[in-house]
Amino acid sequence: MTTLDERPVRAGQAHKRAAILAAARELFVQSGVDRTSMDAVAARAGVSKRTVYDYYGDKRRLLLGVVEEAGERALETLREHVAHRLGDATPLREPAALERAFVDLASDLGDALLLSADHLAAVRLVTENEQQLPELDGHPLDEAQTRVLADRLDDLTRAGLLDAPDPALAAEHFHALTTLRVLNEPSRRRAERTHVLRIMTDGARAFVRAYAARPGA
């Protein structure tokens, strides 16, 4: 997969790059970015330190690579679940089907992302190191994630199922009512599946109440 930043590195072999990112993610979370050496990353990944530097240039870019790789995986997960739950408007015309689809989508995302150790590790790395990563401000991945849901909300609006004249704003509202609420919870509550899924599904229901098209409106 093509990365979204311009790295002064060679393309390299995919399996080596994946091993380096996995090793860096584990060590950054376990020991902190500042206390993790490139030597330790290389040893954990089973490659030479020169290879790590050739692929990522320095530790800051390696951290950016870890965060971007997690964002790319999250984006693909979002695409898959949006297509699965909201991909066909026809069955969503049945009574209660629209709400059920959004509730199922929220539940899927809760399980696939918010209860994923790897995804939460990336969220933690961003939170703890955002000052080192100015590239994340306005990053294309943020827009891409909003666009995935916004495009489908636009389709559902055109089909008469939603009233979302600004689909991008509606997508942000869905995110605010679901994933952001979970991420703002204390860490111990974010580990409780029942609690996470309740927040996600309650948020999805609130979203549908706000955006479902009104008959005759």
C-alpha cells in the first residue's frame, strides 16, 4: 500500500517493512518512544539497524510510519464495514432497517477498532506524541475516513432515506456520537466490551433519529 508521506527511503521488501512497523509499535507502546532505540527495533524485527534507517530515515519518521500504517488499516476496516452494512439502499427501506444497519455498523466498528489492541496502541501513540508529528494535522487519512462514510450518507440521502445535506458534517457527527465518545472514556471502561458497544449503538440510534428522512418533509 502506498504511504501518504514522502519518505527519503527505498521501497524495500513488504515483509521487512511490516516487521519493522510491528516491532516499533510494540516497543513504542511498551517502553515509550524516547526510550526505544533503533537498535532495539532492528533486533525485534530481525533486520539490521541500517535497514531500519534505510526504510524510515529516523525514529520520528518511524513513529509516523507506525501511526500511518494503523490509520490505513483503520480506513480499510471502515470501508469494509460501511460497504457491508450500508452498501445496498433497497433493504434499508424496510421498517426499522435503517436504524438496525447503523447500529450494526457501530457495533462492528466497536469490535474491529475500539476493542482492538493494535488500534488503541496507535491512538495512544498519537495522543502521547502528537507534538512530534505535525504531519498529522490535516492528514489525508483523516479526510479519507470522513469521505468513506460521507459518500455513503450522500447516497442514502439521494435515495430518500436520510436528510443529510452536508454529508461530511453528518459523518463527523456519527463519529462524535460513537467513536469519539468511547475514546473520551477512562481507559478501564474502554476495555469493557459491553460498555463500548452500548456507547456505540446508543450513538448510532441518536444519529438516525437526527438524520433519518421524515415522510412528507
